[in-house]
Amino acid sequence: VLELPLFEHPEMVSEDPEVAFLTAIWFWMTAQPPKPSCHDVMTGQWQPTEQDIAAGRVPGFGMTILIINGGVECNSNGYIQESVTDRLGYYDRYLRKLMVNGGENRDCADMQIY
């Protein structure tokens, strides 16, 4: 396991591209209870609890937005934030390039934050 002194030097994330990449992959793969990992959501390994379903938290790209930036971009009572619109545009662009379907629940406007 690679050990980095990030607590003492958090600027390494913005200054060192390898550290930035490693921290991004770590965040994508690691659950932050009660939040699942983005990886588990997008690969179908996460199944919402009854509490999640009641809060509108369901599988799909929107759930990854909730995990990453939910407090800022989600639970806006049906209004989709401009930052989410941009993110969905990028998502759709790559879906078209890869010729795959992005599935349902693409945004997080109706999902309650954790």
C-alpha cells in the first residue's frame, strides 16, 4: 500500500498528478458510509435500502452525483442545477461515443442528501 503524507501536505493532491489520480480512484472505489461507492452504484453492486428508496436515492448516474457533490447539487425539488446540467452533457457525450445507454435516474434533483 502506498502511503502518502496527505494529512500533513494536502496540497499534494493539487500539485502532483499521480497523487490526484490515486485519490480520485480511491474516492470512486471506496464507500463512505452511509454512502456507497460510486463504483458499486455504477456496476449494479449497490442495492438501495428501504430508507434510500424513500429518500429517492436509487441506482443510476444521479446517485454518483449525490455521492460526490450531493450537498451542493442535489435535492433541489426537481430543479436541475447548472453544474449538473453540464455534468449530464459530458456524460451523454461519452455515452454517445461509446454507443451505450446511460440508463435511468440520471440526475439527483429529487434525491435527499445524506
